[in-house]
Amino acid sequence: MAYKITADTCINCGACEGECPAGAITEADDKRTINADTCLGCGACASVCPVEAISEA
């Protein structure tokens, strides 16, 4: 299952992007987004998010 980032909670720190083994996280409009088609559903991004902005979609 893919993960998603809650835009209102995201602080755009970039911690998640570096942890994603699939390269599914990108930055747009000062927020990070996850490409659901590329996401492996591993949860590595969610485990490093300091504001808990990432959850299962």
C-alpha cells in the first residue's frame, strides 16, 4: 500500500526523500509529495518524519 503526505502538516524538511528507496518522493510548491505508482509501501519515509505527516494512503 502506498503512503501519502499530509500537505498541511508537512514542514518540507526533506528527511523522507532521502529515506525513500524507490525515489518516490519529490518536492513541489514547498511541500513533499509521494508518487503512489512508484511507492513501495515500505514505510521508511513515515518512520523518519519529525511531524508525523506521512501515513498509509
